[in-house]
Amino acid sequence: MMGRSKLTLVLLGLSVGFAAGFLLGRETAPPGADLSRTFGLGLEGRPLRGPEDAPVTIIEFTDYECPFCQRYSQTIYPKLFAQYGGRINYAVRHFPATYQHRRAHKAAQAAECAGDQGEFFAYHELLFKRTPRLDEESLIRYAAMLGLEPDRFGGCLRSGAKSDIVDDDLQAGIARGVAGTPSFLINGRMLVGFQPLSEFQRYIERDLQD
């Protein structure tokens, strides 16, 4: 497993890619990439929104301090589910830019702690509504707002028990060429940056017609 300091150095080296990814959309895959529906990313045991047998799988790589991730969450994300409902299966992988966004890693851990109580996506959505207040006290308060069991959540968050999950997501994203957030794998094809709904529709409709 890659150490935290090494991960930080790798992410620092991707800073130019982050800047480009914020604004530019591109469909790409690294050479020799696994272009299966999940792009080689195991989703076993991870929170999923939508039926597992849906014809379209979307995997979002996100950072809870990324302003473009926040804009996506509040604009495009709800429209996808309003239009496609049970035809998409949605997963989130964490890609916090820890060299720049110092609280994003802990916020990602908090989302995973909420997932232990079956509220990953509710907490995920709430975090983007509350950004940039991502200090530990606020993260615990958000859990209380969702009715989560406070001692269990607080213990999980303070222990760092979910840190390895976040680090593993970072490594998986780096290995597959993710260099900016938000980034999306839609049935294995990568879409980078804050894109209009029409771009997501183009990807999804192509797969629904197959």
C-alpha cells in the first residue's frame, strides 16, 4: 500500500492535470486500459445507487473541496437520476487533492463512516451542500443531521478506520489515468471535468441503444 507522503507527492505531480480537468471534457483511456463497464475497478462492498443490473454504470471520482465537483453535485447529478432513474448504477470513488484540499481526505472518510450506517449517498450529497465547512466538528454534526448513531460515527471518524479505503481509491484512480476532479467512468469510458448534461446524455444514450 502506498504511503500517505508518497501519495501526496504523486498527486502534486498531477496538479497540471487537475487544472485542465476542471474545465475541459475529454474521452480517453490510458494505453492498455481495461474498458469493461467498471474499468477494472472492483465495486464489491461499496455503496451503490441504482440497480446492480442497470445497463449503465457510472463511477465518479470526486473531491469534497473541489468547487467543480460541488457544481456537478448540485446541478447535473440530480438531473441524471431524474431522467434515467433505474437505468443507471452509480458509484463514488474518492480522489482528494490532499496537497491542496487539506480537509477533503477526512471528509471522504466521513462519507465512508456514514456508509456503515447505510447513508453514504445522503451524506455525500450533504457534504457538497455544506462545503467548505469540513472540519471534524462539522462532519460529526452533519451525521447527526441525518440521524446517524453519533458514537458509532464519531468513533469511526476519529479512528481513521476508513483512511485506507480513501488511499486505495486514490491509487486506483492514478493507475487508470485520473488526473482531475470530477472525473467519470461511464461504462468504462472516461469523461473529465464539469460537463453539461448533454455530454452525459450522449454517453448514456449510446449504451442504452446497444
